[in-house]
Amino acid sequence: MKYHRFNNLRPAAWDLSLWAVSAVLICFLPLTASAAARPANDSVAAEFRTVKITVMDESGSPVQGAIVVPRVLVSQNDLHYWDEEAWGPLPTAESDREGGTEIRVPKRTHDQKRILTVHWSVSHQNYVAALLKSNSVQPSVACQLKTGRRIAVSAIDGQTGRRLQSDTFAVLSGHTVGEKWIQAKSGILVSDGLATSRRMLRIVHLPPGKPSRYSKAIDLSFYQQKPRIFLRDIAVHPGTRIEGKLDAQVPRPILQGIVSASVIQGKNEWYDMAEIRPDGRFVIDHLPQGEIVQLTASCENWVSSDPTFAELEDAGMQEKASRLQRSRVYPQIVRLENDVIRPVVRMEPATTCRIEVMETNGTPIEGARVRLIPYQGSFDGRSHVFGHGESTRQRLLSDAVNVTVQQRIELGIARDVRGRYTASTGSDGIAEITSLPGGPDGSPAMTSFVVTHPNYFAANSGGLGDQGSSRAALYSGRTTEVLVRMEKK
């Protein structure tokens, strides 16, 4: 593990005496690395090429001490994270006085696919971290970093006034590459360079084995373009516990029940998820009190209904009613106004999509992979695959940065919803996917689907590629039948 110190940090720059405590902070890039390179797991030795990266600031002056890492490698139609068994430890390099550094990257993947593009993360404590791309013919590439705003925060227990010295985290609206916050022994949280456009900040306390506690959302636009901000004694308070259940019309026991929750305040996001018990109950412990939570739920043969206008009006969100559209599910709205709330999630019958895949001559095709993509909307304008689940708490506790989709699932950060909406055709050429959101007559839910097979391409794709993508109209409580024709390659 390679460590890097905060450099050139003067208390005068922050105009606060407490800044001295962070002068001895150590920050590190959370990379997977071992002491020595491991041999390739392939009989063909890996070939490498060397790329020179030059890091500059906005004026074109060299930036010393920037950390450069190859994060993702792209071959034809595939993304690859660094393969330590084939290529050795994930490399990290630091720019020199001239802003330059060199890193070796492989020419091919372990299965001999040519690597066409490399995505690099470039970070420095005083600048906004950036993603940089280079293609396979570039021996050198330049990166220009923007000067970032740095934030220091001290937090206190809102009930006792006691200074919190550990287990506090910052959640800031928007996302950046390799964002890092470090907590000093004094408890002060210190950020690396952050874009001034990232406006809404929330401080979260996650003590082991205890419920989460939250500050109010802090609007940083008050500080305009100020390059250094120190927020003193931000109070955190207990959240609201949700003890909810599905409505009584859903037969018990509940099977494969999941509920997703999101709290969004000025694009400051907090996500959580929970399994629904066989008796229809679920618990989410805890969410930021005083905010509004958006809930979606699904189980075998049932999905959550859209919110009513009255519910939106009660939450002060009546202007959001125009966003409702039956092409996707929208979450029900609940205000987090007490220590415990007990919402009942209204449900409606789900639908089934039966897709028949055959050759142009009518012969059924076995082994075609069918994937549906039913979307759920959000009142902040974002979309997810229906049934999407994510845990912000687990993401913060696991300190996960740039991990694969599978690693996010294994760490409990995200739920794997792909398997719920994927099936393969049998000998009759039919694949069936159930428990999908639908719509009423005249206003179906429009759901995208993709069909792939290694030996066929879609008849309507003109022979370009091996997949057919289209849309299906789904109606609540009914089965939609779709016919897909494919041609042999």
C-alpha cells in the first residue's frame, strides 16, 4: 500500500487554527496490491506498453504529486478491471516536478483480446479528481486538473454536544472519481479537492452496531466559490426507523419480496434496501428524519403502485404529478417525520412477458438469452431498473472505490436485479419472465428487452451484431407475448 501526505497546507489558507491538526494526516488510495507481481495465469506471457502521462493545472503548469492509476481497460465491446493474476499488482504512480509519470499497461486481455482504450484516474489533494482516456496508439497523454475546493468538518452529537471523533462520513451531491475524505484523530473530516458545483452536503455518523445518525442537508452555495470551507460542530441526530408492510391484498406468505428506499435532498442522495418478510413486513433502520423517502416494492406476482395525487399534495410535491407516466413505475412518498413510521405500501398485480425466439423459417431457437429492462422513475428525474437496491451505509463502511458490479453485490452495496429479469429459451424457443410492472389498458408500461445468441443475429438488425433490441407493452395482471426472429450467422 502506497501512502501520500498532505503537502503545502497552511493554516492561513483556511483561516482557522484547527487546521493544524490535519497537517499530519495521511491519505491513501484504496487499491488492491501485493508485495510482488504474480505470474500470469495464462500460457501466453502478457505483453506491455508504456504510457507517459503529464499532469497540468488550469494554467498549464506541471502538477507534482498527482496519483495516476489505470482503472478500466476497454477491449472490443468489453470492460476489464485490472487482472492482478495476469498482470501483477495494480500500478500507481506519482507525477514528478515536470508533472510527468510513466505506467506500463498490457496490450491484450488474459483471453488475448486487444485492449483499445485505457481509462485512468488522476487525483491530487488540491484538485478535482479526473478521468483520462488514452487509446492503444498513444505513447503519451496529457491531463489538466481543475483546482478544487477543500472542506473540513467537525461534528457533534446533537443530543449531548459531545465532539464525534470517529465513524463520521460526508455524503456530497454529485460524484467524482476517487473522492477521498480523511478523519483526523481529533475527529475533523477533511476532503481532497472537490468541484464547487457539488452543492449539498450531509454528515453521517455510523457507529458500529448502532443506528445511523444524520445532520441536516447543508447548502454549500452559501460559500459561493470559496476555495476553503470549515464547518464547525455540525450536529447529527437519530434518524427515522421504517417499520412498513405490504397491503393486505397480497397473499401471504410473501415470496422474493424486496423494497428500495431513496432520500434525495437537492441531489444529496441516501439509499437503502430491505428484504420483505413472508408476513409482508420490512424494516429500514434508519433514514434522515425530516426528509421525504421514496419507496418501491416488489414480490412474486405483485409490484408497488404509483403514488396518488393526494399523497404528493400531502408531501408538498403536487407539482411532481406531471412526471407520472405509465411507461415506468414511480415510488410512493412517505415523510420521515417521527422516530418510527409504519407505512403500508399499496400493491397491484404484476405482469408476465413471454418471448418466443425462432429462426426466420419458424424453427424454435434454444439457448437464446432474453433480458428485460423494466425501469422505475424517481421524482428527482433519475431512473433505475425496477427492483434496484443500494445501501449508501454499506458503501461508506466498506470504503469501496471503483469496484466491479459483482464486488458491489458481494459487499452488500447493491442488489443484483439482472437475474430477476433474465431467462434463456428452452427447446420450444420460449423464455418467460414474471413479476414485471405493467400498466392499465390504453397506457401500458413500455419495457425494453434484448435477445442475444452466439450463433444468431436479430433479423431486423441487418446482420450488424448478434442482438436484437426492442420494446414490449406490458399490461397489469396479464401476459404479453412477443415474437423475435433471428438469422444464423
